[in-house]
Amino acid sequence: MCRNIRPLNNFEPPATSDEVTAAALQFVRKVSGTVKPSQANQAAFDEAVHEIAHITQHLLDRLVTTAPPKDREAEAAKARARAQLRYGS
């Protein structure tokens, strides 16, 4: 899985549409193998991002869990600690 795509489910507050779109953009970039598509492919690229963001939001809206919502700040602190261990200073 691409390290830039973050889990979006079960957070308080819920994932924003910007976060969902950013994840969709990272997914499309990974699958297409390009960060910036050519002009000839821009429309297809943008449509894919839009459709994936839409279906991702639909998925997040329908997921059910009994676990308590995760705190964004606590999860970010855990990620920083893992990065510190992985990359040092």
C-alpha cells in the first residue's frame, strides 16, 4: 500500500472530503504511474480521481464498527514516533 494513503475510517471528527480526495489522488497517481498526467490524459485522470473519491466516501459512510473513534492527534503522534524510529533524527 502506498504510504501516502492514510486510513480514513473511524476518526473523530470524520474524514473530510478534502482528505478523501487526497487519498483518491494518491491512489490514481500510484495506479497510473504518473504524478502529473499529460494533457491528453488529464480528463481521464481527473474523472478517475472524482469517481474514486465518490465511492470512497460512500464506503466510509456505510462502514460500521464497534471500536471507539480514533483521535487524530494521538494517531499523528504515533506516526511521528514510528517515523523517528525508522528514520532517526
